[in-house]
Amino acid sequence: MGVPPEVFKGRFEGDVLKLAHGGPGMHVRLTYDLHEAACLTTSMEMSQDGKTWNRLFDARLRRR
């Protein structure tokens, strides 16, 4: 797409994986909550300055 790859770094805090990417002009935070065996809860937040965050989405995925 004409831009370098975005590398997300983070760690698990219990059953929650928190990842972040900070680059020129855009910062992104991803959260994956794995505490339920058959369910994945995830969210994404974005910020232009790394201080004021806006929630892009929340999702809850269930295994059938």
C-alpha cells in the first residue's frame, strides 16, 4: 500500500493481550481479552497525538 509495515508491541496482562503502535501522525492500541474459553473480546483505539484516544470499534466473537 506504499507505507512501511506497522509493528505492534505489547504483552499479556493476565488473559488480556495489549498491543500498541506509535508512528508519525497515528497511534493505535489493540486489546484482545481471552478470559472466556469460547469468546474473544477485542477493541481498537486511535490517536493522532498519543494523548487523546478515540475508540474505533469494540467486538465480541463467540465460537459456535
